Amino acid sequence: MIARASILVLALALAGCSTASYTEPITQLNQGLIVAQAGFDGLKQRVEQIDLVRSVDDQVEHGFPLTLSSCELTQDPKKDPNNCMLLLNGQPVQSSDLAPNGPKLLAAFIEYGKGLQQLAAAKDISDLNSSVDNLNSALESIAKTSGATAAQASVISSSLDLIHWFLGQYLEYKRVEALRSSIIAGDQAVQQGVPLLEAEAGTLQKIAATYEPGQLQSMVLAVSLARGEPLGQRTELERDTVSYQQSIKHLMETDPVAPFEQLKSAHAKLLVAAEASDFSASDLKTALTDFYKKAKALYDAVNK
Amino acid sequence: MPASSSKDQALLNVQIDTCADNFPTLIDQTRAKENAAISAADLATARTLDDLGITFANQYATLLKHQLKAIDDSAQMDAAIQKFAVVNQSIQTELKGIQQIKEFTDKVTQIAKIVAEGIQIALMVA
């Protein structure tokens, strides 16, 4: 009689727990993270390429010869890393890594988002435990890259014993518990990692804002200097100048730090929702949508 | 030959960081004067200012990624600190007031030279 009553009480308690409400915000968070990663990587590549061109130009001006190594058909670039390389004074031309931590952090954030998604969809306890392992590894990676030790990372408890009895609802209950503790731990990682992302994105834009208008200025002068050149050459130069101006204007008008500020704020709202087990708040959806929009704006600005 | 101290090194670092912070303004002002020269059809001056803009972009990159050389001689250290301090002072106070393109060009040519000297004394250039 007592056992039956206990089962009834447990069943009623578990009936209130569902991962269904987590699905939408987690999907939104993941979409934002993927676009933010593409935007950050695009900005980094763009700025590093401009920096490389500037560096080559500087060294050529100072008398270092720019040459090309032999270019041979090869299947394995590891065997011949200098194949088809630009050489400055005999040394391969290499770009500087102007934002070393951002790509690692964003890759770990993506893993964190994927881990949440796997957790929400876990079909059994083994699935659930493996999702928790992936999440812990992502959080440790964020903590390490942010300068904290792995031990300082918030680690999600995975003490989930196998209980076959009552498994369906028990699994759902455990999924909700693991998701809640993951989001709580994830918020600490977001607070640790995002300032570094903001700093690197800000530095990249500062460099872009200095180099790119300089290159455009030289093109503007070249248009004036080309007054006596044939119309075809002038038109080509003018077309390139106008097109480059539009690209730079778009980049200068986009705040590359904004997606990451918004990530922090959206994740804080996700944390509040997880703690209250209530994902219906409209400001959570708005915050996650804003994160996606700001990440998309960075991606578009970099790729135009 | 008195040895330079870590305090001097910290001071030099501050001057270099301030200089890097000032450089976007310097580059922006140089560009504005280049455009004024283009508008006045003074293409020779525009070209000089364009070259200076490129020089400043290269110097900015060096300042941003700066790594100090080991300077043992305190006189050398003082000279480097002094050069960056002069440049900072010029950018922050003098340049804004210069309207004449010629005067501006002379001043920024001088700045580029002092920065180059400061970089040569104090910084490793990759």
C-alpha cells in the first residue's frame, strides 16, 4: 500500500518535468552561435589577410625580395609545406594570428550548444551520460581558454544511475535536471569566455578600421591620378573603388562586439528560465532572436 | 653606462600603448588632409600624404603587436620614452590646430620620422 502510494507521488512529481519547452530556446541559441562563429571567423580572416598584404608591402618597400617557391602538383601538403608559397627574403610569408582565442572559444560554445541539444533528445541513460560528458568537455575548454583552470570550470553532475523501473518518466526527469544544471554551469562559462571574445572582436575591428580606409584612400587617390588613363582602365578602377567603399562602409557600421554582448544577456535570461523551469517568457525569445540578428549582421558585414 | 630599470620599461610600454591609441586619429587626419589636397588638385602633396598614411598603417601594426627589445642602457631607454612622448603630445595637441596642408604634411612627416626612430631603438620588428 505504502509502495503504491510512493509510486503515485513520484509519478505526479515527475509528470511536471518536460524537456519539450527547452527545445525552442536551445535551437535558437545554437543557430545564433553558428552564425556568430561564421561572422567572427570571417572578420578574423578578412583582417588577417589585409594585415598580411600590408606586411608584405612594408617589407618589399624595405628591400626584401618577394618570390614564389616551386609550385608542383602534390597530394600531400604535409610532405612539402613550402609548395607554392610566397617567400619574403627566402622565408614563407605567414599571416599573424590576431585573435588567437576567439576560434577556440566559439568552437567550444558550439559544442556546448550541441551538447544541450543532444541532452534534450537523449533516448536513454547512456545517451544522457554521453551528452553530459560532451558538455563538461566543452565547459572545461571554455574555462581553460578564458584563463581559468579546468578545475574552476563548472562541472555538471552525471551521477545518473540506471533505473529500469519507471524508466520513461525517470529519464525525462533526469534530462530536465541535467539540462538545468548544464545551463547554470554554462552561464558561468559564458561570463568567463565572452569578455575575451568581445576584446578580440573589438581589436579586429580597430585594425580593420585603420587599414581598410587607408587602402580605400589610396584607391581614391589612384582615381585622381588616372585622369589621363584610357576610359576602360579608369572605369575599372572606379568600379573597384565604389565596390570597396560599400564593403568598408558596411563593416564600419556594424558592431562586431554586439553579438557577444547579446549572447551574454540572452544566456542570462536562459539561466533565469532554467532556474524557474519556465521557458515561456517572451523576453527570452526576444533576447535569443536579437542575438541571432546581431550575429547575422556581423556575418553579412564581413561577407559583403 | 647606467642600466635601465623595469620602471622605465613600464613607462615605455605606457607611451607605446598611448601612441597606438593615438594612431587611428593621426591616420584619419592624414586621410582628411589627403582628400583636401585631392580637392585642391595638388596631387603631388596628396601622393606624399598617401605614402605617409601607408607608413602610419605599418607603424601602427608594429605598435599594436609591439615587443620590446632588451634595452640595457638607460640613456637609450630615455631616448625611446622621449620620442614616443613627443609624438603623443604632437598628435593630441598640435595636429588639430593645423589648417594648412603644407604645414600639416611637414608636421606628420616629422612624426613618422620620430616614430620610426623610436621603433628602431625600442621595438623588435617581426
